[in-house]
Amino acid sequence: MVLDPQRWLELRRFRALVESGAVSLTEVAKETGLDRKTVRKYLSSTAASVPPRRTSNGRPRKKAVDEVAPLIDAMLRAEILIKGAVVHERLVKEYGSTINYQRVSAT
């Protein structure tokens, strides 16, 4: 689990208490609503002193709609007032796409 910066800061304020032995990891987990293993991970002595970031392999994340985006754009250019449901139906029937309606309507 990668914590967002706000939750990370909330958790880090317990670090001194855990290191001094005033509170246990289990108590911190109950207080923050996080799993005990997550608390241990982020409060360990080897934990980074900056908020965690999701790792990236340097490439942009591929989205499910990327492969059909040019088709959707072409349909929208041809018929400006076309509905998302119609676009989805055409993608499924004419192009055999397996993308779900929510992905099409969000585009």
C-alpha cells in the first residue's frame, strides 16, 4: 500500500512515540485505521523521510480506451450530437471492442 502524503504525515507523527516505546505499532494502527504491517513499514528505522510515491517505469500508463480513442474521435467528428451509448454499441458491433460503456462515456 502506498500512502497519500496526508496520511503519511499523520502516521509519521507517531514515530517518536513508537521508538521510545510509549505506544505499540498495534495501538498506532488502531488510532490511524491502517494495517499493523503498513504502520511497521512506514515507521521502521529504514523508512524514507519523504512521502512515498508510486513507482513508475518511465512510460505513460496505458489506458483501456487508448486503443479505440481514434475511432471514438472519428465518430464524434462525423456526428457531433452522438450519444455515448451509441458510440459504445458501434464499437462493440462493428469493431469487436470489449471496452465497457463507462470507459467510453468518460472519454
